[in-house]
Amino acid sequence: WYLAFAAAVSLVVPIVFVEMDASDIQKVGLILFGIDVLYSLIVGIVIGLTKQPLVYLLFFPIIYLIGVHLFFDSYAYYFGAVYTIFTFLACGAVRK
């Protein structure tokens, strides 16, 4: 289910915002700084608590980079690294 939710957050959410004719500021603020950060933290916490393989942490950033190519400008590629760091930090904070 990690792959399905990663695809939904990375690809479907930007499509919805494009169809709603959201401005660039709304896309960056709500998608990049809001929804994607929360999703990264939640996935890291869930994987850390359930002690699942760490490879699942890479699903979202990889699919996100594919979605960035379709929906955002070149500056958004840097967020892939930020989301990877957030996910691993959240996982490490709760994993024992």
C-alpha cells in the first residue's frame, strides 16, 4: 500500500490542483510544504513503528521525482532530498 499511496500523493494530488486551476503559490504552499511533508513524516513513523523494511521509505521520493517532472518547475527537484531526509528522520525517531 506504500506504493499506491505514494503514487496518489505524488501524482493525483498535483493533478487535482492543476484541474482546480490553483496558482503556483498555492501549489507550492499546499502540496510541497503541506501535504507532501505530512505524508513523508507519517510514512516514516508508520514504517518505524511497524519495523518494516527501510526500502519502503524510498517509494515516495522516487515517485515524487517523476511527478515533479510533469507538474512543477525545476526548483522542486530539491524537495525530493528533503522528503527523503524527513522520512528517514521520522523513521529513526520512533524505531527502537
